[in-house]
Amino acid sequence: MSLAGLAVILVIFMNRNYETRFWPGATDRDVPILWLMLGSGVSSVIAFWLLTRIRSVMKEVAELAKEKKRSEEAAAQARRAAELEKQEKRIDEKLTQALGDQNSQG
């Protein structure tokens, strides 16, 4: 960690007097290189942070969509099970009624 800090201090010290006109909108005056370095560093950190946030939100949205699909499938399966149970009850009633009619005739 101290080596990284030392490297940053060295870069700042070595670039303290350099200037350039490569700054958008600043063609008539020189701008210190340190401002360019700071601007690019901050914008890189912000872009990385935004991209990771967007990626995590997209993952959560996909996970929520999968969970919704699973719950819909479970509800559909429960409806089919209820329908099958009703059909089985009707078939059982018809069988008992038919067996009861046969026993009364016989």
C-alpha cells in the first residue's frame, strides 16, 4: 500500500510543471497535466462504479423475472392439480353411482 502511495506521489511530483492545451474548450490557455490525470482517473472510477451498479441491477431484474416465472408455473401447476382432483371426484361419484345401480338391479 505504501508503494502505491509512493508511486502516486512520484507521478504527481514528476508532472507538477507540465502543461498542455489538450483540454476540451481550453485551446487558448495551457492546462496542467495533473488536472487531466485527475479528470481521467475520477471519470474512470465513476464509469466503473456505474457499470457495476447497472450490471447488478440487471442481474436482480433477471432474477426477479425468473422468480415470477417460477411462481406463475407453480400457480398453473396448482390449478391443474385442482382440476385433476375435481375430475377424479366426478369419476369416483359416477363409479359409485354405477356400482350402486348395478347392486340395486342385481
